[in-house]
Amino acid sequence: MAKAETIEKIYELIEPLNKKGIDLAPDVTFASDLELDSLTVMDLVAEIEDEFDIVLPLNLLPELETIAHVADAVEKIVDKG
Amino acid sequence: MDLLDKFDAVAELRASLPFEKADPFTVVMDEIISETEAVIGGRRTILAGTNNYMGMTFNEEAITAAKQALDDFGTGTTGSRSLNGTYASHKKLEQTIADFYGMEHCMVFSTGYQANLGMISALGGKDDYVIIDADSHASIYDGCSMSNATIVRFKHNDVENMERRLKRLPEDACKLVVIEGIYSMLGDAAPVKELLEVAKKYGCMTLVDEAHSMGFCGEHGRGVAEAEGVEHLVDFYVGTFSKSVGTVGGFAVSNHPKFDVLRYTSRPYIFTASPPPSVVAGAIKAIEAIKNGGNRRAHLWENAKRLHAGLKEAGFDLCTDKAESPIIAVHLPDAMIGTKFWEQLFLEGVYVNMAAPPATPAGMFLMRVSVCAQHTTEQIDEIIKRFKITAEKVGLELKA
Ligand SMILES: Cc1ncc(COP(=O)(O)O)c(C=O)c1O
């Protein structure tokens, strides 16, 4: 499970895109809860990459359905890096 | 449960588009009058959405050679390039393209789509990185899916954004940067020089897809990399015969000394039949004609500039500030106006491509116009005129 700090940072990046005002939580999904289209997701991925100074490979994206998934993936990459 | 249920949303979206008298997804060309005109649904129509940039589809030498090849070699090779599907003409075509690009090696594929699949899937191994532009053509994305590499995407044509990503990749890993010279939907050119220079700074190999620039960009028509004087930074070119060359097929060229090993390792090269001899013979002649086609090239650019200027002056919202290619894309506000506009323009006797998401970037709705070297100035003016009439009829507001 990712650190609260990582999750908080991701919330911050998502908030401007949270048009429906969903309560952000680790199990919130990008597609069905936040209803982000693929272009918005692409921008978000770029912002997460820049925030954590990592690369989130395209190959990983289909598996990252929830905020927790992303936070875990980010930490894994940061730790490896 | 049905396997096709997952497409219900697509089917719904498709059904919701308000076409009444014509539908861009069911256009049938009944008769091809010339490179620039067809009969569609009984109506004589100006073709302005064909990718036939250099107007090679009716090139006389190409047709004569293709007919001769049909007589001499039959309708098809019925086999892979790796087995019975390589004829002397395939080797000659490869030599013709290698000479055209001034490079050592060439592989001919059955389509340009397969050339990208074949190159990217073979080059991108398990521990490698493939770095692509976000607006890449589907064949590049699919090549990436087929590869075992880690795929990294940068913002369209954004050199700085690419560099930030390259910086984060392991220094000693093998990396391939893939870009296009001209992007097919908006017709915008890539900053090829800067992108390739940065790619090289980070030790990447480079692949440039010149599908929509071959024939008319650069002194010899090799594409945008030639026009920007950075061909020495290109490790692999990918191209197609389905646009300027006027037939079907694809290719990759390179100076890499080990290039030929791809003939044994690139699955989209191996596991499909080679292009038929008539296509190959026609392609050879068309490429020769392109080589000597200075006048055509000049007229093509005149057409592109005239169309761009005319539509801009009329107040249409164009996707590029000037004509960067023979593709002039007109931005429409939404799907409703977009579909109506396409339909009305079609009824006025002009065929353009209607481009909608997901083929377009940023969810844009476009009338994608592409001009041909064989369009007359009168036809270009006619296209502009009918665009204006259409705007009025569908109530599209133009900028003053
Ligand atoms: C950039 C790009 N690459 C490759 C292709 C594929 O070309 P082909 O029609 O030969 O499969 C296209 C054409 O659709 C393209 O736009």
C-alpha cells in the first residue's frame, strides 16, 4: 500500500480534473468514477511523471484502474529508480 | 453475454450522428474519372481527400509497367518474401528506394502499416525503450503493442517534453525514438531537426515515418528530415506506396550494416504474402517519376498554399497557420456541425475526409482536405467556393 504522501500528491494533480466533484479515495477509478477520457488521462500521466520525475510506461496504463494502483506503481518505479 | 457487446457504445455513437442523405463511412466510389474526380452516388465529385499527393495513380509508365508485369508474372506471388514471394522486381524495387533515399538497405513490406509493425516490433526488444509522439499513427502504436519494449510517450511535437522523458531513462539501455515527418490528421510538420538532435544527445536510435511527406518535402522528395538537413540523424526511414507513390505497399530503409537480419526476425515481413508483381512494377515507375517530378511538386505546393489561403481568408478555422503539407485540416466546433458540414459539402460535389476521434488528437472534429499535384487551380478555387456555400447552408459561423 502506497504512502499517504504519495496518494495526497496524486489527489492534488487529479483535483483540477475532477469535474464531477467526486470524493477522492484510493479505490476511486479513473474511467468509471472520474469519467476521465483518454486524452485527459494522458495529460494526467504526464503530470504525474513530471511530479515524481519518473516514466510511467504506456504498457502499464491498462492495469492502473484506481488511484491506489497508480500510487503503488509510482512508488515502485521511484524505489527502483 | 456476446463478444460484440463491448462495442455497443461505439455503435450507439455511430448511430447518433445525424446523417440524412450521405454518410462518410459508407462512401462508394462508383467510377474514378481521374486522379482528382470520381462519380459517387451518381454525382460527379471533386476528390479532395485521397492522399494521392503526387497524382501517381494514373501515371502512364506505371500503368504500362503494371500491365506488362501482370502478363509476365501473373496476378500475385502467393507467398512470403521469405519463401517463394521474392521476385527480381521486389529486389529492383528495394534498390530503387534505397537509391531514392541514398541509403544502403531497403526492405519492402506489403503495406506501410506492416512496415511500422515490422520495424518497431522487431527493434523493440524486452529490455529496450521505444519513445513515441502522442499523436502517432495507429501503425506506430500497434507496432509498440506488438513489441516487448517499454513504451514512453511524449507530448505531440514537444521537444522539451521528450527530452525530460529521455533524461529519466537508463543511460545504457537501447532506445528508439519514433516520429513522423508530417502528421496525417492536422497536416502539421514535426520539428524533426530538434527532435532528432535531442534523441541523438541521449544515445537513441531514430525512426522517421515519412508517409505523408515523401515525394514533395526536401530537395529529392525524401521527406521532412531531408528538408531540415538532418538525414544523417535518421537511422531508419519508414514509408508507404499508398500515398505519393499511388499504389499499395510499404518500406523501410537504413544504412545499418546489420539491417538485413530483420528479414529473418520481423514477423509482419515474414508472415504475409509479398506485394503482387504488378504493384511492384508500378511502384518502381512511380518512384522514378517522383524523382523527376519537380514541376508536379511545385504545383502541389501551389495548390496547398492556394487552398490554405482561400479557406483562411473565408474565415475557416484552420489547424495550421500556413500550409505545412498538402493536408489542410479545417476545424469544426462539434460533431453535429461536423457531420452536417461533411454531408452538405459532399452534396455540393466535394469529397473530403471526415476525421473524428479517436483518429484525431484532442477530440477534434475535422474536415481533412488533401490536395493533389493534378488538381487544377480552377478545381482548388471550386473547392474553396463550395466550402463557403456549405458553411452558409449549414449555418457555420466564419471568422470575419
Ligand atoms: C503516418 C503513417 N504511417 C503509416 C501509414 C500506413 O500506410 P499504408 O496505407 O501503406 O498501410 C499511414 C497511412 O495511413 C500513415 O499515415
